[in-house]
Amino acid sequence: MDGYRERRVAPGVVLWSSAGAPGTILPDGCLDLIWNGRGLVVAGPDGAARSNDGGGRRHVGLRFSHGRGPALLGLRADELRDTTVALDALWGDARARELAERVADDPAGVLLGVATATPPSADERFGARVFGALARGSDVAGLADDLGTTPRTLHRRCLPVFGFGPQHLGRILRLQRALARAREGTPWADVAAAEGFADQPHLAREVRALAGTTPTGLLAR
């Protein structure tokens, strides 16, 4: 995405800025708090790719993985899946306006303060463990066993933290791993084998389902 910059500022938190150019946003299992030049909005976790016109304005935001966003904002991620909502609709006018006024003066600085305002909660520690395991390619049944729970209970606990269950989160993170390999120059057939797809057509179907394009089209973005 043109003019895009990001840096990790805390565990599970990335501070980013964008020039506001149009683009396609791939699902990444994260929730964002965004200053769009006019106000603060919350972009819930995406289940699949979506288009973004950028609005032609500079955007600054926090991207939360590991459940940090829902914990800080006092929200359930599954209530925000595939949606973008003004913060005042979630927090109320007075509280959201006070934060927006501070962010308007120093977007990056104030958002950085938001990201580091509180220590990790129990839900965040759970989210970090789940996110990390799935990012490494763990299977859901094995992860549930490691956590001393059942796949069904794990699914229920993941919904408010990530917006979807561990199976779908695992698919999203596998797509991210596959794309990273392809960007390093690994042929798609080898990517499919390395990431546990049955074959290259299986990978292509998954790319189509989650990214809305072909593997070649995905790599060109």
C-alpha cells in the first residue's frame, strides 16, 4: 500500500500510518483503532479481503493482535467482525470525543500512549498464546489439548478475543505465512507443500476464498 509505514510498539500492537491510497486489505486476525483525519473508528477483524478507497487522507492507527484491542477498548471482537464503526457509537460521545481531540493534536504520540496504557489482561495472555501457536501452524485439536481444554471451549473463548474461532484464525494465519514464503521467491507448489495444503489447487482455492484473487494476483498486490 502506497505510503504505508508500521512499527511494533508493544506485544501484539503495531502503530501504522498510511497516505490514504486505495488498496486491498487482507485478513490478518487483527482489530484496528484508526484516526482517519476526521475522527476515530474501530475496524473489526476481517474474515476475508476487502477493498479500501483510502479516502485520500493520511490515516494513523493501532493494529491489535493477541486480543489486546478488545481488552483495551472494552469490546467483543465478534461483535465487530467485518465492520468499521465510529468509536463514539461504541463508547459514547463524551469519552470518544475527549480521546479524538487529543489524537487530533498528535495522532502517533497519543495512540502510542493508548497502546501501552495498561498491562496485559488474562484474555490477552490467552490470546497471545493462541495467536502464537496458530501462527506457527499448530492444529486446533493439539492446541486445545495443550491448553487443557476442548476444541469447542477453545472456539467459544476465541470469539470475543479474535472475532472468530481458532479454525478460521488458523486459515488466515496460514495464508499470511504462504504469502510471506511466496514473496521470498518460493514457487507456489513448494509453498503449498510447506504449509500443509493438499496440493497447489487447494492453496489456490484458499487464496480465492480469503483474498478474492489468484495466487499470482495476491503476490502482485
